[in-house]
Amino acid sequence: DYRDPHCKNKQVIVHLFEWKWSDVADECERFLGKKQFCGVQVSPPNEHVVVTQPMRPWWERYQPVSYKLHSRGGTEAEFKDMVTRCKNVGVRVYVDSVVNHMAGLGRIGTGTAGSHFNSSDYDFPGVPYTRPNFNTRDKCPSGGGGVDNYSDPKNVRNCFLVGLTDLDQSKEYVRDKIAEFFDHCIDLGVAGFRIDASKHMWPDDVKAIQDRVKDLPEGGRPFFYHEVIDQNDGAVRVNEYYDLGYVTEFRYCQKIAYGVHNFGEFNNMYVPSWGMADPSHAFVFVDNHDNQRGHGGGGNLITHKTPRDYKMAVAFTLAYNYGFTRVMSSYYFENTDAGPPHNADYSAKDVTINADGSCGNGWVCEHRWNPVANMVVFRNAVAGTDIKHWRNENDEISFARGQKGFFAMAKQGHMDRNLQTGLPAGEYCDLVSDCMKKITVDGSGNAHIVIDNSAEPMLAFIVDGPT
Ligand code: LAG
Ligand code: CA
């Protein structure tokens, strides 16, 4: 089974998008460990192209040049140091893995680790890959050779995605090279992988690769989650990947956005008849690095740009019992191509921490916002429990998680109700406000729940939590 994230039953990972390795390591030590995060998804750590038109966009990291661990995020030594320091505080690292393709056709030059490459000749000596390792036109049923028909799996999987040179994962040699890359990461302490563009690879090929990857040094199979953008709009469906780990559930991004705008929708978040991934395979998030800027799976979504809505979306997601969750951590941008905040030489700027715990230098750090960070603690505490005492009316939602926790949220920012919590009698304190609010549960499980506009529009408390 590829669904164990190897973090002692913790439930939430954070994508520190475009952070450099030394900053990720610092964040594990100063924040993520204490806040009970399971792990971090890091941007692709392997050698990639250097794009100068536009200047150093974030997406250059999705054009691999080799599997040498030297990227805009840092050197291999820095990567190794990060993985070790995070692991030492109980936080695992998951590698964003770009193995469907190499650099785009027409790109020629030197990658971030110093390897020469020539995409037009399919020549990547840093691996090495040559022409026979790539898909050929006879396998791709499209006029121009690019992916252009999502109703045909052969087109989606054998043609070139936005002109990126498409590897042929049916070849033993290609499988070996990709598995070696994964093994190298595992040797350094990595616990799992996000598989970029899984939709564009055949599940049997991906399985052959995963099955030859080594166990973690501490035992067990690595964690895998697959990027499969399935919005009921093509032939490739998420359930084809269930044997390979978790699958991204992009319909949830639309669901949660609609839910925050119209609370009635919260009664209907998981719709099996749409083919939404079942709770034990769904990899769930409010937004990701692509759809927050109109790339893959874009549409009507909620992002950090509307903070109040975003806090409600993430808080609900972490309180609810659907799927395995990832939270996004962004940088501010106007231009959708723009890479991370950068110094004069275009290296990523340090992530600085302000006195109030927020981030500076252009980093958003949604994962540090109280309704995000503190709900991670909630989700861990209630893992495995059912939803009880569901109430959704008057733009107010509240529910218990088994007999372990209770969550309430008010769209208009105010709520004043006596509610059954199902929890043991006692004094509790609200996680979201860092215990500024107290809640008393009486001997029959009832509590007076108050939300008002002086604070965040939600509260949450757990059995055996802080008091
Ligand atoms: C993904 N999932 O399947 C990533 O999450 C997504 O961010 C990646 O696209 C994509 N697959 C390929 O790994 C990103 C950008 C693209 C960009 C691509 C390669 O969304 O816009 O394409 O990375 O860097 C860029 C240009 C294209 C050009 C292509 C090849 O935008 O115009 O054709 O490079 O040169
Ligand atoms: Ca492919």
C-alpha cells in the first residue's frame, strides 16, 4: 500500500511552494514540528531548465534536465540537510516529482546543475536520456504531436503535454532511471512523492516504476499521491490510480469554493455519483500552485487573495472527514508567470518571520494563519471519527467529530446557540483563537456556542486539548 505518509498518524501536509531548502529546514524546526504537521511538499528538487523569457518563472521547475538534486531550491547538500532536520522534528519531506517528461521541445542550454541538454535532439546527458527513451509520433494519435484530445487516453498519455518531451515509461531503461531518482531521495530520508502529471502516464507503467522503488530505511513503502486532474471532462478518471496511492481531487476545490459562498452546499461535499475519489483515496486541498494562478484545473477557486473566505474554506476542510489534506503556502504575485520573491541575482528571497508570526519578503504563509495552523491540531486529534450532530442552517454550520472534537463556523461572523456537542462535560478552549475563548460543555453534552465579529468566524475544540 502506498498510502502511508510515515508521520505517526498525523494528517496534514503543507506545500511550501518555491521555498529554498534552508528556509524549509528552519520552518520545520521553528513551526511545523510544534504545530503537528505531518510533512512538507517541496518544489521539484532535481535539475531543471533556466528560463529567461519570461525571467525565471515558477514553471521552469516543471522542465527537468536531469535527476541531479540541484535546483533553484538549493544544492544536494542543502536538500539532505533539510530532509534530516525536518525528520528530526517529526516532519517528513515529499518530493514533487516530474517524470512524465523532460524539457520543452526547442529548449537547449545548461540546467541548474550544470548539465548540457538539447531537447530538439532529445539529448539529456545528465541522466542520460536519448531519442529511444521518448515517445514517438506513431504512438501519439494527434495531428501536431501535442496533447489535444482529452477524450482519448492514448492522446493524453503518449503525446507531448504543452510541447514537453514525453518520456516512454513502458521502457525498462526509463523505469530504472526514474526509480533510481526515487531511491536516491529515499536514501536521503524522503518519505514520499507527489507525481506530477500522472494523468499523462499509463497507470501500469507508473505501477511498474513504484514497485521497483525501495522501502524506506525505517521500513514500509513510500507515500505516493498522484496528480490526476479529473473534473468529469475527459477519459482519464481518478479511480484508475487507486492501487498507486492517493489521487488529487480537483472537484473538491470547486466544491469548497461554492460551499463558502453558499453554505447549503456543505451538505453535499462528496458526490460519489460524480466519480469523486472515495475518502480513503482522495487527496484534498482548497487550492494548489497551478489553479491559484489559472494553470492546471483553474476555475472558480478560493485563494489567499480573499483571506476571510480562504480561512473558512481551509478550516472547514480540516474539520470535515473527507480525504487526506494538504494546505497551500504561497507567495504574493500579480503576474501568473512570476517566480518566487527574488534577490537581484534571481535567487529566492529568504522567508523572514515578523514579530506577530506572519511572514515577510513577499511570502504569504497561509499555513501560519491561526484558522489554518490550529485546525491541523484539530484534524490530528479527531482522525478516524465520524461526523455527528451535523447542523447547517441560517448560514451557520456546526458538527462534532465522534466524541473527540466540535467545530462551528458562521458565514456572517456571528452565532449564539445552545448546541449538543456529544462531548464529555468539561471546560474546553477554542483552538482557533489560541484559547482566547472558553467553552463549557455540561453533563448532557450541551454547550453555549458564541461566534462574533470581533474574531475569526469559526471555533473548534477537542478533548484533551489545551485548556
Ligand atoms: C503539471 N501537472 O500535470 C504541473 O502541476 C504544472 O504546473 C505543469 O505545467 C505541468 N504539469 C507540466 O509539468 C507548468 C506550467 C506550464 C509550463 C510547464 C513547463 O503550467 O505553463 O509550460 O509547467 O514549464 C511552459 C510554457 C508553455 C510551453 C512549455 C514548454 O508555459 O507555453 O509550451 O513551457 O516549453
Ligand atoms: Ca506521457
